[in-house]
Amino acid sequence: MANLGEFEFIAQLLQGPAAEGQPFYRHPLALGIGDDAALIPPLGPQEQLAVASDMLIEGRHYLADCDPRSLGHKVLAVNLSDLAAMGARPLAFTLSAGLREIRRPWIESFLDGMLSLARESQCPLVGGDTTAVGAQASEVFSVTVLGVVRVGTALRRDGLQPGDDLWVSGHLGDAAFALNQGIDDSKLNAPQPRLVLGLGLVGLASAAIDISDGLQSELMHLLNAAQRRAAQPQCLQANVNWQELPLGPLIRQAALAGRLTPSQAAGLAITGGDEYELLFAAAPRERARIEALGPQLGLALTRIGSVEFSDTPGVRWRDAAEAQPPESLQDMITRGGFRHF
Amino acid sequence: MANLGEFEFIAQLLQGPAAEGQPFYRHPLALGIGDDAALIPPLGPQEQLAVASDMLIEGRHYLADCDPRSLGHKVLAVNLSDLAAMGARPLAFTLSAGLREIRRPWIESFLDGMLSLARESQCPLVGGDTTAVGAQASEVFSVTVLGVVRVGTALRRDGLQPGDDLWVSGHLGDAAFALNQGIDDSKLNAPQPRLVLGLGLVGLASAAIDISDGLQSELMHLLNAAQRRAAQPQCLQANVNWQELPLGPLIRQAALAGRLTPSQAAGLAITGGDEYELLFAAAPRERARIEALGPQLGLALTRIGSVEFSDTPGVRWRDAAEAQPPESLQDMITRGGFRHF
């Protein structure tokens, strides 16, 4: 069992590297780790706060023998991805950890991965809690991230409008394939939260969500949120061409080599989780501005379909000839994307 | 293993009772549970944010068979207590939970305890994360609480000044005694975060901390924070009369009945954790105003000692005759207060 002294090592570690290179800590009204609560410098008059929390549990979201640097990165990245999906700029985060024991090199690598991303994202670690768990217990990391948006401009899930185009950033399917095949892949190990894209979409996109559970599942979240918000019941359908999804290089290559059928590759892109790309909706009049945004950010932005009123709400997967997908793909979609449970 | 549908039950439960009676949710710029991030209405121009996180782990901070209502209360209360110690007004909180399974009556009681306190404290639940843990794993709850303070008025730990009086709210020792004796006690099961006191101390107290790990330990935190902040090394000593500590009714009664020696009773008050009272420092000129505050709040506020320059920094426990405490009490203090590890 770890003792208190060993946990103090973490506190010391944090007060050094966590503060490094973060202008936050030079603000006279900021207060970081070490008091009852952290203090955040005042926001601007036209700014409001966005808050998201995600918990990662050993054996459920990651394996005990995973690379600690990559885990540290990911624990923060999945939270920053939520801010990206709101169009929010990161402000600060807290980390609570339940650990079986203090393995110093492991912790140092974990924090190195986490704090590198924190510095890149200008999102300082300002507080949290470290607790020992029993020798047989799972380790657990819980992050809460705070961000800032201009008042009234956040990219909410429920802003979807009939007639909107549907877009995704980057490419899909590689994270699920890498996990399934035991391949080391940067998409899986070091997902890049699409923060700059999220900020760029403010004023352009009508709704956005990050793809953590799979494209099919996130499309349903957008449709359901819009339907809940509507004053009258409205049946919205997402109409998406499965043959034009932006497939990741791993699955594109596997499909070319005949190791995946086109349906299997599309199925991974549609149901695979852990993507941390953005799915967003925008009016057709914004197409040119969105198409210009991609090259600016060095990030593919692909129009995958549109939203329509329909008697059959939900996602309609089709090909260019408006035909239904093959049965094997329909099965894969019905079985569902990544599930936590 | 719980399935996703069962976890959706929690989401439904939260969207009803969590929102009830919380003016927060009626603010047009607020967004609660259900999007990538929650949105907090803008703060006032002279306000800044306070953030604290605490994690409670089954088998470490509470027992599997504890009362779920009391647990729900406590998970939020320990976080609100951190805000109280900063002089902050609660704003909102997030809850992340790792659960083995969904026992509906258990979850309902847990949320009832948590959300009752949330409503009393005007601190709505705005987001979080629910995850299944393995069948053998410990359950875990992680809360992050957000609060508001007027710019520059937060009660920081490091504000302690030589010459300050030291004060504690309420009474001490009962929580540790109840835990040790297996007694049901409201102090242990339903600690009341001292939010109103914290707000009342803004402008009066020079420093404050909440007593979660025990009075001795928190006194050392205040002294160390002041010493770290000082431009030049200064040796500060807390000088405290152990015979005049406000003992809880349980241990006072036990001492009267001869089941505890005076030293043992004082030892519990000095080392016992889970108090969630405030320890604070204030200049002697504030005595009258602080003494008036107690009756206003219906809460005992006891002056327990003072802070002085000294060649021997740390806490000096003494009696009215300036004598050292008996050896049995000194031993108890040396062995330390409540430790997580």
C-alpha cells in the first residue's frame, strides 16, 4: 500500500511541470494546486463557461499494461474533445486519480503525456485529488475540464436544422481497427482533440458533437437532441452515403489488400468509437467557408450527407444510387458501435 | 454486468430531479446534462471562479453497505466544504461515477441525498459521466464543484499573519469517535458544509481551510502555506490550548461517563478527520465581528489560539498554565490524524 509520503511526491511533481510554460500561473488572480480550491482569473464580459467530465477506468477504457504516456495524453484528450465539440477554448482542468501504488517512472510518463497536451492546449492543471485504492482494485482517472465560449455561440447538439449538411473531420475507422488488431496507431494512442476546428466552426456550424462512441451513435444523439428541442414533434432523418465516408489509412490499406471488404471498412467507420473527430451540421450556404477551413487547418473536412424531414426518422445509410447498404453492413450497424457495457 | 439501457435510466433520473427547483436551469444561457459540455451563465464582472475536486472510493472512504442517501449527501458535501473554505458561493457541480451495477433503489436514494443538498446549496448538477466497473472492482464517485468569489476576496490558505487569532466552527471529535465506535452520527453521515460561514468570513478572515484530515494536520497546512508565500523564511507557530477545544456532544458525554479520558477526548478533536468544520485565522481587531457572526448563523465559533513568530515552528499544544499536554495526548498527536493511506 502506498503511503502518504509517496503521494506527496505527486504534489511536488505537479507544482513544477504542471505550472511550466502556462501563462495562467502568472496571472495575479490565479491560484493553482495546493489550496482548498483553485481560482480561475475572471472571464471576459461576453464569455461563459463550458464544463465537461470524463472518467477512465482500468480494464474498461484502457489496459493495465498500456503505455502511460499515451494514457496520460488520452485522459486529457477525451475531455478536451468535448470542449472542441462545444466550440470552446480550454481554460483549465482538474485530475482525480485512484492509484494502487506509486510507480514513479510510470507516474512521470503519465504526467508527461498529460501535461504536454495541457501545454499545447493552454489548459493548465489546477487541482484534483489523489487517493490510494486497494491492491486488487482498478485504477481510475477522472478529469473535469473547463472552457470558455463567447456568450450564446456554443456549438450545442440541439441546433441541427432540416436541410443542414452533415460533415466529419479527419478520417474514421482506424482507431477501432487498430484496437481490434492490436496495432499501435496514433489515432488510438494519441487522439488530437479538434480544438482549433471547434473554434473555427463557431458561427458556421449549427450543431456539433465529438465522435467518441461511433458515427452512427453520434448521429442519433444529434437527431434526438434536435427533436427534444423542437416545440412540435418533428421527424428528422440523417441521409448519409456510406461509400463516401473518409476512411482512415489503416482500413483503406486493409481494404485494398483484401483483408477487409468494403462493407467491413465502412462498418468500422460507422460504428467505431474512440475517434475524437467532430461530426457537425451546417447550412448549405456555409459550404464554401467550411471547405476553405480544412486546408487552413490541414485537416480533411468531408461532407457526408444531409438532414431532412422524413416519416422514417433516424439515420438512412445509402449509396450514390440511393440503394440500401448490403446486409452485412446493415448487420454491423444494427449490432451497434462501441459500447462501454 | 450492467448494460447501456440501465445507465440511461440514470440520465433520465438526472434530467428530472436534478433540474427541479434550480433557478440555474431557467437561465437562457445555461445548459445542463446531455451535451458534450454544460454551459454556465456568465459570472458578474467582479467575480471569479473557484474549482475543487474530490474522489470517494468504496472500501477507502466509505463501506459498501453504507446508507446510499448519506453517501450521496457526503460525496457532494466534502466538495462544497472546499468552496466554504474559500469563501465561495456554489455555482454548479459535475459527478462521475464508476458503478458495478445499477441497483435502482440504491441509485435513487444516493441521488436523493446528493440532490437534496444540491438544492439547499443552490448548486445544480450539470454534467458528468457514468461508467461500469468490473464485478470485483471498487465503486468510485468523483465530484468537481464550481463556485464564485468576488475578485481578490477568496479565503486562501496562505493569508495567515503573525498575531492572528485561530478559530474553529462547530465542534470537533465526534465524527472520528462515531466511526471508531460504529455509532450513527449526523456529523459523520451528513456533514454540513459551512458555506454561509465561509461567505460571512470574506473580509474578516485572513486564511481558512476545512477540517477534512484533522485539526493538527490542517493547522500545519495553514502554517506551511504562509511560510511558502512569505518572501523571507519566517518561523510561524500556532499556539493552541487543547483544554479549550470545542468538543462534540458524543465525546463530551463519553468523557463525563469516564469512557474517554480528557486526553483521549482532546486527541479525537485534534486528530479526527471528516469534520468539515472551518479552521480560520483573523486579526484580533475582528474578534467582536466574528463573535457576533456565530449567533447569527446558529453556529459556535471558538477562538482556540493564536499565531506567533517562533524559533520552533509548528503547532504548540498547551494548557491554560502554558504546560505541555500529557504524554498520552502527545503520543496521539504524533501518531497523526486520519490518514487516507
